[in-house]
Amino acid sequence: MRIGVPPLRLRDLLTLETRSRTVVFWTALALVAASVLIPRLLPCVDYPQHLALADVAARLRDPSAIEHQTHQLSYFTYNGLFHVAVANMSRIMPIELAGRLVVATSLVGLGASVLALLRTLGKPPSYAGLFVPVIFSFSVKWGFVNYAVATAIAVSTLVLIARATLRPRVTTAIGIAAMGVLCAYAHVLAMLVLCAMAAAIVPEVAWWASRQEGRTTKQRALFALGRMVASLGPLLVGCAFCVQVYRLQYGWNPTMYKDPSLEGTAPPLAEKLELFGSYATGLHDDYADQILLWGALVVGVAIIALAVARRLPSKNPQGPHSLLLPFVMGLGAYLATPVVLQGTHLIFQRLAQTAMLGFVLLLPPLVGKAETFFSRLSLGIALTCGLSLTWHSTLFAIDTRDASLVIDDMPERRAVAAVVYDFETRGFRASTLTHLQAYYAARKHGDWSYSFARYLSVPVRFRKGVEPAWPATGWEFSPENYNPRCKYARRFPLLIVKAPAFAPTEREVRARLFGQDAEAVRVISHHGQFWSFDTTGLPDDGTL
């Protein structure tokens, strides 16, 4: 391979230094994919809401579908690629399988793209193993599937941008523009991350490439500027798309991008650093994910320290020795960004993954036995992470099997709500079953409470005037507030319940949920802690 010319073949981009290292890395990615293919319900909080919207999008393909009376489909959005992809895949497979395949593909694609980026930049490909602990990230755990899909697209686009910086081609520019629009269509925040990281990577790569040509300082500056324009310019197409979508949606509802009570709030910088592992992943009660992530960070710091101590050559004939600007950009964005930005919650936590990408690009190459040792250590962390995710996912599958069986037993095309006590499972932290009712909607083609169709940024939205009002006292995160007689509960007469561990009998479950109406509801199904009831016919007490 000539200096400054990235490998052309896809196979070259997706392999490591040796066959054995390649096998280990791809085994780790396969295990990450398995973690979302093993359970029928995913350990991702908002995921079922997006899956249910994708099912509505699929139903709207039928001109006679009753959903046309309540929902509308708009493709002009920047939060819709997952919904559209899954809706179309559901033509040939069950929609739940389609959703899991899209998520698994995005996770594998992200890991593969990090490897390809390292290969393109002439950096040690084994360092991609240090990124594996954040592939199943905080964003994935919270079910931000469009952002997860868009992140994989963003890093893939960075590969094209790096290639264009080293060797501009018209076809590469077209590819960057197309991938930029696809990233923008998937998620606007990922598009911002793409632009920021591209702007950080290109100057250093362009300056390195100009040095390989043996030019004067002025010539190098002009050369680098030209490469920056050639590689970054095509992203303007995706940026223009985002601007137009924002203007349209802002006109629909200017308040949707405002949250006065939380806008701009953020924890102290020291806390962001101290709890980086929790904000980057935060998956398991046993902290296995955070231990592996901190292990990856320690390995990276050791690589830097060893390179400095041994005074290894700072010049790398295959690519930039150590990219500093992407690390500064990624870490700076993580530290500077608040929790809530433009009305969107949990923002800086999503950027922990970007900071980790910058950290991996910062690492210098090693030589000799040190290179062998740290490559094996990096890939060992990746493989252990894959095994850990698979194990925890298997536990989650066992814990949620009864919930899936209850949904299987329920009648189709009804309106359903859920009351979930004891949100935790053995495999994953956070309220992974919060939107349990949306799994019913996707599997049984029904209607569901707390539908994300009320948000204008998704492609499937309620038609004006048909959106059900929020309950005066919601129970999505506080099951004790469930009122079977309120108007919202009457709007969704089927009810899925995860009973508290201390109320195992049917009599206790009925009494806790329905009080005076305990004997007036009908049990549809019961498996373990999970129940489903039909509350049709209960009176309305007049409250929301």
C-alpha cells in the first residue's frame, strides 16, 4: 500500500493484523449482536415504542387501514430511519425480528466502522477492541434506536471522509453526501456528532498527507485546505436537510424544542469524569460493563505512557501518529453538553461514546513485544465484553419470557396499558419494561398508552384532534398511581401487569390494582409475575 493511500478493498478495512486477531474481534462483535437477538423483548427502555410506531407505519401501507383515521406518516423527519426500515422489513419477517436485526446490525456496523476507520488512518486495528465496551451504550440501553443506527452510519461516513482526505474522488464525495443525508434522516444529534468529529479528524489527516508530498509550508497549507473542502463539503447536503426539517417542525409547534425546567442543566464536570462509566454504559447491576470500560481506559493510558516513556518515533509512515483533535472534540462535547438540550433529554450521556472514539484515535502505535501484549489485551477486553453481554442478555431473556407469553395470550387489535412493579431484571439496570404495552401493540397490531406518536419528530404521528390526553396522574414510572376508573385507563381497557414480588396471588394482585373493582375484571393470562386483565365495563369516575 502506497503512503497516503488507504486500502481499497473492503476486506482490507475489516481485518486485523493477523488471522487470529481478526477471528477474536469478529467473535466479540458476533456476541454483541447475539445480546440483542437472544431475548424476544429487548433490554432497551424506549425501544418498544419505536417498534410499535414501525408497526403502525407498516399498517398505513394499506389504504383501507383503520389507522389512517388516527395516524399519519411523514417521511420528512430526522428521527425516522429505524421506523421506515423495520416497517419495510416486516413485509418478509415478523416485525419484532426485523427490529432486533436492525439493532444488531447497527451495533456490529459501529464496531466494524471503528475498525475500518483505524485501518484507513493507518493506526493499529487491534485498538478497535477497546471501543467494544461502549458499543452497547447508554443510548442503546435507553432504547434510542434511531440514534444508535445513526451513530453506526456516522462512523462509517467518517471512514469515507478520511479516505477522501487522503485521496479525493468524485465517487467518494457522492458517498459522503449520501451517507450524510442517511445519518441526518436517522437522527439529528448523530449528524451533529458526525460534523464535529469530521471537522476534528480532517485537519490533522490533511496536514499529515501534505507532509508526505514534501511540500513547502505554504503549499502544505493550501493542500490541506483543499482536502478539507473536498472531504467536508459534501456533508452540507445532510446539514441542509436537518435545517429544513427543524424549520418545518418548529413551525408546527415551537414549544416542542423547549423544556424551561431542565434546559441546560448538567452535573458538575468532576461528576461527569468520575461517573464516566455509568454515563457511557450503565447496563448491569454487577457493574461488569463499567469494569470492562474502565479496563479499556486503563489499557489506553498505559499505551500512551509506554510510548512516551520509550520515546517511540512520533512519525508513522502509514498515517497520523496520534490524532489529538478528535479526542479534544469528543471529550469536550461530553463535558460541555448539558443533560437537556433543545428540549431533548439525556444528551451528554450519549456523547460518552464519542469521547471514547476520540480516545481510541488518540492512541499511538507500539512496536515489538509491547505491540503484541497490548493488542492481545485490547482484544481480550473486547471478547470478554461480548461474553458478558451475551450472559446478561440470556438472564434478561429468562426474566422476560413470562411477559412475552402473556402478550402471546392476549387478543389482537385492542387498546392496552401496562402497570409495571419492580422494573429491574437480573440482566440489566434501568426501567427496561417501562413500555411493555408497546410490545403488545407491535405484536398484536393494537393501540397502546403513552404512545410516542404524540411527538412530532417521529415519522408516525397522531392526527390532529385524536391524540388522547395525558392522565392527570400518570403511572408509567409510579405504578401505585394507577386508577382503573380514570378516563385514560378507560381509553385502554386491556392491562398488562408485572406484579410486585410480595403480591403473588391473583386475589392480592386484583386487590392492589383494582380495589373496589377487584372482582369486576377478567383475567386473560398469567405467567409468573406477569398478568393481563380485561377491564372493559368498569365505570368512569370523571378524572383524567
